[in-house]
Amino acid sequence: MKTGAFIIPTGVGASIGGFAGDASKYARRLSKKCKLIVNPNVVNAACFSGITDNMLYVEGYTLDSFFKGKISLKESCNNRIGIVFDKAIPENILNIHINTINAVKTVYDIDIYGYKITQENVGVNFYIDKSGVSTGSVENLETIKSAAEDLIKNGCNAIAIVCLFPEDDDINYSKGVGVDPVGGVEAIISHYISKELKVPCAHAPAFLNVETSSEVVDSRCSAEYITPTFLPCILIGLSNAPLISSFGEGFCIEDLDFLVTPYNTLGGIPVLKMNEFGKKIYAIKENSTVLDITNENLSIKCDIINMYDNLAELI
């Protein structure tokens, strides 16, 4: 069985995979034929998850380290998950998330150790920059790290993070237009914890407004409009996420057969490193983003595929 990576960068307005789990169906179809590394952006869908047993759930910083050949990934199951909550989250919102944790434990039998509240407010802000990419700032990353370290000392080997986010009034996103406004700053948070603590991690935002929408929204983002919490998908993903190990002590880039990525996002580390190794790269033309980094801009050897539906017959 072949092993590949199916990646959609976060916060770049991908027309497929730039919303809420809307690339899952393509990754799920492919995972029936091969083992597949996916980043959370591909399968996260608020209270749903597109993850399957044949997928490896890996966040962005760890992915880059993997493709650089700095680390290996060791397949794991039933990870013990610890959850970090931002001190700024008020009690009523926290209680909704605690109920969510208990529901996920009950239904999925996921090993959730418990949670730790940060000693200080995290201070998250997000925005779309001049290039159209989602980004933001985090005032106190160290308080997240400190809480996560306590959870790891108590036997946790995967970390879920929930920070309070300011309300988002971008109506374009609900109409299926533009960029997911929170994805970029979420990546900042998860990248930092992955870099510092070398554990699988993922982030879900918390908002003060927990009312579900009565408006019909674009189907690609609809999962985020029917739930007051986005925590379930990251708990499901982290449960069997691969652990991070030294290079050569597990699955490494040499073991990959192919990479699937949007057509105009070819400047990232996974693509550049796969190109160096002479590995197969499939660039999907139907998946457009706000970027314009194609094989015409770079000397990247890749197969340009019109649609995700055409992949199965090639792999």
C-alpha cells in the first residue's frame, strides 16, 4: 500500500479545504487506497471530523519538520490528551466545553486526562493581511506552554488548546467567499507548542456568542454554524495522531510516495522537499487560493491534475 500526504495550507482561502472539513471527502476517498498524512485543515469540521483510521493527523510545524527530515512520525493510538483552556474563557463557555469533553469521551472512548486553565489570559487577535492571508497575534504564548507542560508531566502525550477569540463579523466567509479569518492565528498557536514541546497538538477557538445560526450558510462552512464549540474535531484527530520521534525512529519522508496540494501553493516546505527527493507531486488545479505560486514560478516538477476526483485512478 502506498503512503502519501494530502495537504491544504491554512488561511490562504483554498476554495476546497479552506472552510470546515470540506476537503474531507476527497481525502477519505484516497485513504481507502493508501495511508495518508493530513493536516488538521483538511479534516477539522467543528463538531465533525473527516479523519479515518488510515489517516495520520499532523499539524503544520511538525509537518515541515517531517519533510525537512528532522523528525520521524510514530503511529500511535488512544493517545492521552490534555486540554489547555485560556483563562479568558468565562465559566458559562467553559462549561459548554466541559460537556463537550464528556460527550466525546462517552461516545468515542477517547482517553482525555483532563484540562488545565492558563494562569494568564492568552490574548488572541486575528485579521487578514494585505496579501489576503489569514494571520494574527498572540500576546502570551508562554502561558499556554506552561499549562501544557503541566499536562505532559501528568502523562499526556497530545495537547488540545482552546483560546478565547474575539467575535468574527466576516459575513463573506459564511457565504463561501474569501479566507477563514481565524486559521492563520490558530496555526501560530499550534506551531509554537509543537516546536517547544514536541507533541501532537491542535487548536479550537472559543467564542462568547454560542448561539447557533438560523441562517442557511454555504455548505462548505456549515459545520461551524450548527455548534457552540469546535472542540470535538481536534479531540478525535489527536486521539490517534502520530507521535514525534527522532529521525529514523519511525515513519520518515523517504517512506512517502506522493504529495497532493493545491495548484498555486507550491512554495511551501513539503513541496520543495518532495521535489528535492524526486517524489511525485500532484497539484490540483480546481483548488484555487489567494496565492500564486505555481510550477511556472518555480522549477517544481509536478503533475497538474484538474480535479481531486481524477486522483484515485493515478494512485
